Amino acid sequence: MKSKKANTDLSISFLDINAPEELKFLEQLILYRLSNWFPGETEFEKPKPLYRTWSKKLQEFIKQHQLNEQEACLLLIGMAPHMQADLFDNAINFKLERSGDFQKIGGVRGKDFRGFIPTGETAVFLLGDDDFDKKTAIHKLFWADHIFDSKKILWLDDVPAGEPEMSGKILISKEYLDAFIYGESTQPKFSVNFPAKLIRTKLEWKDLVINDELQEQIQELKSWLKYNSILINEWGMGGRINNGYKALLYGPSGTGKTLTVGLLGKEVGKDVYKIDLSMVMSKYIGETEKNLEQIFAKAEDKGWILFFDEADSLFGKRTNVRDAHDKYANQEVSYLLQRIEEYNGMVILATNMKNNIDDAFMRRFNAILKFTVPEAADRAKIWKLSFPEEALFFNDKNEKVDIPELVKNYVVSGGSIVNAVHYSCIKAIEKSTPEKDQKSIYLSDVLDGIRKELLKEGKPFH
């Protein structure tokens, strides 16, 4: 009888010699577990994870979160199809080409991806060692209170009603996946599953023309963003005060609400994510909470500023319960109240109509800021800031005039002023000739731009 040779030197491997060490470890783990069920000429010893040889970001993550061996291996299982598409198939086919389908290893095939996609059952088989207690411990790695799911790092895909939960695909966040593979995190991609966009601005505080009272209120938001972490971590106030901060910005469109949020993030170096409420709200029961949880889970502990524009569409007054739809709509609002209360960063809601916001939510704001259409003197400042610095102003007689002063009495918002400036500058380029400066702005074009803005709002132009 031939003696069986233990595979201790990776003599059987389907990976490139330069493949990451963590993938080599996972491949040997798969072969070891399968060899227990399907013995062959070669025996496979259970490999030991040598974290110091793994990719740097993966090492750092394991150390930072004090992951145990099962948790570290679960990350690898989730990462494998994205790093080496045929890793599972090659290892499984080596042992099972004549053994038929092996249900215990789980796994599914994708719609477009033809390779093996690991499921919760795959993790149980590879990490559970055919021990009931160990298998139970692996199940708990997918529970909602585990760091993997609570921070949306790794989780199980939903399964059809009535099917075992562990038959769901293992999903891993692209943000963390990119960090582990490429050594750098990428911004979450805007999608149905993550309905939020990163917003940035090239403008500065000098470009935001607002009254003194509003400037003082905005200073309070800046102070919280800069110093609250010191209060929590160094002054030992954690648990005594709320970690998070909630602010409501209300007022007409174009008065600077979105610009204010963008400037806050820019000053303190924090990402601002604007939540698309049209994508969040779903006709399917329970989907709204699910979509929002994706955002909150990723934002937790990253210091993101979450910005809900036109917030009354979701945070509006709750209706009397007349049917099942009303019942679940109210549940969505209740969920949001609770989730925002728990969020440890800044949440900003903006609305054109303050009275539409649910009273129960109004009481929970730390700050309520009123944005108004600027007064005439402030409108003149906005007009001057909005035009190109080298702009020349003329009337229809080609006489130089001070357009910002001439049009400041038209009651329009800052956003409308920018639109009118945009219109008149396009007209200036259109009318330019070799003899006439491109940046010659005409009063008649500015007035046409103002007329268009007032008509949008249903207001007369005089």
C-alpha cells in the first residue's frame, strides 16, 4: 500500500507563485477540509494563519479590531471571489471531480459571474470543523450586533422567504474590499443600496452672504464639529451627553442651505453625504429602513456629515393610520427618529417649509437655523461676488453702469442671482466680437435673467 504524503510545502496549489499569502492560506484550508471528507493520495494539514505575511491593510484591520482566527478567515472567504475568481472552483474540482455535488460546502453561481460564490454555509463548512458548537459560533459572526454587519463590512445577502439564512451569499463592502486589496479605501458608489452622494464645493465662506445672527448659529455647528470629540474622549463626557448633533436648516430655495453644509464639511475636513430621498423611499415594505441602514452603518465612526435635503418628504408629519400603507409609513418615520438619535455624527436636515416637519422630530434638534432671502444690501454683495472679477457693466447705450447696485432691489434669492448671472454671461459671450470684450455684461440681459427667475416662482416682474 502506498503511504500518504502530507502536503506541508504547498506542493499542490493552483495559485500563481506571486499570489497574496492570504489566498494561499485559504486555498490550503479548502483543500484540508475537503480532504477530511474525500481522502486521497495526499493528506492536507490544517494551515495556520500567519497574519504578518498577509496584506498590510488586512493585517492592520485584524489587529485594530482584535479579530479572532474565525473572523479573519471569514473576511478571506468573502474577499476570495473578488481577488481570485477561480480559487474555490480549482480547489473543489481537485477533490470533487468524481464525487458529484457536495451540499455541505454551500456556494452559489452568479447571474453573470460563472464562478463559485461562497455562502454562509461555505463559512460554516470551512471554519466549523464538523463541531456543532463551532458551527454555532460561525453563525453568530453574521448576527446584526457583530461588527461585520453593524458597520456593513461583511454580511449575508437576503434569501427568499422560508429558505435557510445561511444559504445567502457572503457580501463584502467595496469600500473595505478596495482597502484590503489595493491598500486604499474608495468612496462608496452611489446606488440603490447606497443612495447618498458625496458633495464638495470650491467656494469659500466669503461667498456665502448671510446675516450676522445666522453666522453666529453656523459658528456653533463649526464648534461642535471641531471640539465635541475632545469633550467625549478627553473630558470623559461619553454616556452623559449625546454623541450626535442634529440641525435643521429651513428657508426658501437658493438661500444657501446646501452651500452651508458643504462649507462646514470643507472647513473641518469631514465628508458630507447628501441622501437622495427619492431613492431611499420605497414602495416595498421595509425597504426604506434597509436603504437608510446602509448609509448609517457605513457613516458610523467615520465622522461623516449626513445631509437630508427636502427632508419633509420623509420626515413630514405622520398621518393617521387608515390602512397598512399609513402604518408602515409611520414606522419608517419612527425608525428614522431612533436611528438619527443613535448616530454619533452630525445630521443636517434642510427644508423649504419648516411647518411640514413632524413635531416629534422638531423637539430633537440641537439647532434650528432660518435662512431668508437676503436684504437689498446683501443682494448687491451677492451680485458682485457672482460676476467674473474682470466683468465690465454696460447699459443699452454702451454707457458704463453699476449693475449690482441697479438690480439689488429685485427680491430674489442667492440661487436665483447666480442663475441670472449665468444667463447674462452666456449672452455676453454670444454677443462678443473681436472689437468687443467677451466680459461685457449688459443690463438688459441681467434683467431678462431676473425676469426668468421671477416667472419660475410665479412672481411679477416690474
